[in-house]
Amino acid sequence: MMNYSTAKLAFVALLAFSILFPTSSALGIRGAIITEEVSPGQELLHVITVGSREGEAPLNLTAEVFGFRRTDDGVNVEISPDDDTGPYTARPFLSIEPKSFTLEPGDQRSLLLTGTVPEDVGSGGRYAIVTISTVPSSEDGVAITFALQSIILLTIKDSDLLMTGEVSDLAASMSDGNVSVDLLLENTGNVHYTPLFGAVLLDEAGDIVAEQKPEVMTGVILPTNSRLVKMTLAPEAELEPGTYTVEATVALDDGTVLAAEETTIEV
């Protein structure tokens, strides 16, 4: 019978292939996104595998678990332990090993992300990010470092998942005969989601003169985070002078409307 340690090593070996190398990067990763539905008290084990290209210099690396948020533009941001006090963080119950290691050219190394979900974890989603960074080197007196990240998206099984949102800002402007629309959506729920967004441009008679069909937002939006969406409404004919209305809608993929807002623009 295969014991737990042997099984774990076999599992690690199985996942130590198919490294994804970002363009022009000496360091690649497998396990850049980890999603799982978890239960209170559950033990977690995930593998993040990093690799180095052939012909590169040896890399001294560190790995650390941080809190996680995304900017309005969808950029991942680490939250230090001192600042990571929100209700949706998974960082306190996760750890990564090894925390420092050397990667030789062409080699791969599997890191173990482990933890235990608290019994009183509550409802919704829990989030963290693992950052794997090179120890800064110096070239011509300039410190150089680069990093890869693995985002952790956990959903609490059988809990009350609230998928709600609010359009906190909607602005429209003319640009080269088209209407540019900026929509800021805030996730007011307790779990991440990937919504669809769309908009129509109405003339004073209420007729649609331009439309953007629903499109899927790039990447998930986390609880308490906001996301800026930019849309372009292109009329088939030149707009006559007057007041036009932009109606924007954000929905889930099952058709549930999360938020709707409108604004006007003078032409």
C-alpha cells in the first residue's frame, strides 16, 4: 500500500511538468491559479511548480504567502500581514514550503502550499497570493529582481454565497464619433465572480443607435474590490445633435442582473 508521504511525492512528480514561461522570462510556473471549494476543518495541499530555462544563471528564490487584492485595472497587489486584516483573507491559514531555494538552469522545483481551513471560517470566498521572487541581484549598481505569482481562490462549500454588485461610477464621452463609456463596478458580495457587461446608446426617442453586446470581464473581481470596464459604442451613422442616454448593465452568466446604471451625453 502506498503511504501518504509516497503518494504526496508521486503527486508532486506528476505535476512537475508543463511549466509556463512568461515571455522573455527566465522563470516559469505551473499552478498560477488555484481554485477550490473547501469545507471548514479541511486540510489543503496544492503544488506550485517553478522552472528555469536552459542556459540561464542559477536563481536564488524566495516564496511567501500574502493577502491579495486587485486594482481597478485588474492588477494583482500583495497585502502585507500587518495590513491584511479583511474578512476574506486566506493568508493566516496557509503556508508555503520551501520559503527559499536555488534553482539551477533547466531545473524544476515543486513548492507545497498547505493549510487547514478554520472551523469558524464563515461564508463566501477566501483569498491569498503566493509570490515567488528572485533574490535581488546587482548589475551596474542597479538592483534587479523579478517575480511570479500564484493566486488562491477558495470558496466555502455549502455557505451563503452572496454575488452582488454596484455601479459606483459611470461616465461617457465622445471620441472620434463614438461614445466611450467608463464603468466602475464594486463587488458588494462575499465571493468572487466573473461578470458580463454591456451597454446601449439611446436617442431622445428611446431608439437604440449603438450597442455593445455582453462581454465577459477579464479575470475575477474579488469581494470589496472594484473593476474599471471600458466600452466603446459605435453608431452606424453620424449622431444628430441632441441628448443621448447610455444604459449599462452588469450581469452573471446565468442572466442575473448585478447592477444597471445610466447617464446622458450631449452631442
